[in-house]
Amino acid sequence: MRWIGYCWLIMVLVGCTQTDQPPSTASLFTLYIFDQAAIKQFETSTYDPTTLLATIDLERAAYVIPESAIIAYDWPQQTLKITNPWHDRLREMPFFMQEGSKVIVVFQQQRIILTSLHSEDTARFISSDETALYSSIQQDHIVYSFRYGSLLQTSQPPFPFLNTDPAIAEAVKNHLRQMGKLIE
């Protein structure tokens, strides 16, 4: 009978130990890239980016870039340098990683940015109030540049963070700083 009391005590202690652990910070800053098939349902005559940002199923992302893939985030330039998983086989890189996809940036489980992915090599007109994420493929890394409008229209740095809430921008900046990946 006494051993049941000891078992109960051990279960309580193990349970308390597990709940006292700090929450996992596995990936607080994540990019979800959606190919055209995943976003087709939203591209109607009444397309609403806010609805897409709030309702698209993140599980339908064609590719996910976790913060562990981030090499550096240059804040004044608003560029994100990540490792290129296709560095030794560039021909295998999916087309949606370069052009025409939608990207949702999630920070601390909150969807903070919705943008379109474009290649720096394509000259497109994008209105100055529209957001874009431009990709530049290097051998061992990919550089993504967050911008309003087309690259042909952009002003000089520093560029603004694409989420207009200054509290979110500062939280992202502090998180990247703590990770040692922020270039100020």
C-alpha cells in the first residue's frame, strides 16, 4: 500500500517538473511558402489578402523555412539570408521558391506578414503599397529582400519592416538579436 503512495508522489513530481519547463522556442520566426495550388481557392474576384493571411492552412505550405535556416537578417536592408538546401543541386530547386508564390511570415504563432515572392531577375511593376519578397539565389544561400513595390521603385535604405505594428517589428528585431542573427 505504501508503494502506491510513492508511485503517486513520483507521478506528481514528474508532472510538476515537466510543466515547470520553459516553453519551447523551436522556431518563433518562420516563413511559409505556398505554391499556386494552395492559394488558388483565394484568388477570386473578391480576393482579400487579410482573409488569406488569417485563414489559409499553414499545413498546406509547399515549403517551410524555420529560423534555424536563417544565417542573418539585415534590418536596415530588410534582407533575410538563409541556407540554400539545394546549394549543390540548384536545378532541383522548385520554381515556387523563386517566383509567384505567396509567403506568410509567422512570429510567435502570429501571422504578421503576407507577401508575394518574386525573383530579383524579373522586372515587374508592383504598386508601391503592395508588398513583395524578392529572392536572389546564390550558391550556398538564398537572400530574400522584403520591399514595398517593385525593386525598380524602391528608395534607399533603411527599408521599413513590412508589418506596420511597431511593437511587432521591435519584438522580431529583439528576437533576432537574441539569436545573434541580426545585422543592425
